[in-house]
Amino acid sequence: MFFIRVLLGLREAGSRFLVASLLTTLGRWIGCITLSIDRPIWLRLLDVKGALIHASSRGLSSLSTVVPFVVEVMKGCVESKVFRLPNPWVAAVLRCLHTICQSKDADEELRFCVEVLFKTLRVDPRKDLGPRPNDKIR
């Protein structure tokens, strides 16, 4: 998990594509070995929502690597019995992804990536997630 935190924190423009590809593969793998078999991701090892909030504060270049990683992790919820709505952790991460996509910083690639996740999970963000007054991206 330390390796993933290092990759999430990289800012070098030259290796951005390689890092994004590696993070996407690692995200898929983490989702398969944890969420899809109903095992939680420990917050002290990998804070998924915290990574999204941190990336949104850093800007589009950081979002373009973190959002696909989180989307691939969350695709593990498709096969899970526990990590589905109305699970509060799943709802919080999905709400955070939806909020990022509604912001003007998100480009079309990020929006498409998140929309595919919502369709895969059969989630309608306006109906299933609902607005929460205290959930803001800072």
C-alpha cells in the first residue's frame, strides 16, 4: 500500500501515463482481492475518499490519475454482497466521485469513467446518493 501512496503523490509530467496505467491495474487488483470478496480496505492503509479529496485540491493533473484508480477499486463492489448501497462507505466514495464530476475542473474523460462506474454498479447518483449538506469537497 505504501507503493500506491507514492504513486498517488507523484507530480512528474513525463511519467504520468505510466503511473496512471499502473494505478489503474493496481486499483483493479485491489478491488478484486478486497471488495469483491467482501473484505474491507483498511483506512489506515489506503484512504480512498481522502485520496479523492486531496487530488481535487491539487487540480486536474492529479485527478486524472486518482479518479481512474478509485473507479477501478470501486468496480470490485459489483460482485460484493456487503459493499453495495446503502453501505455508508460506498455511498461516501460514490458521492465524492459524483461531486468531482460535477465540478468544472473535471474533463470529459473523468466524467465518462465515473458514469461507466455508476452504470456498472446500477447506481443513479441523483436518486440513490441524494444531496448531503455536510459532504463538500474542500
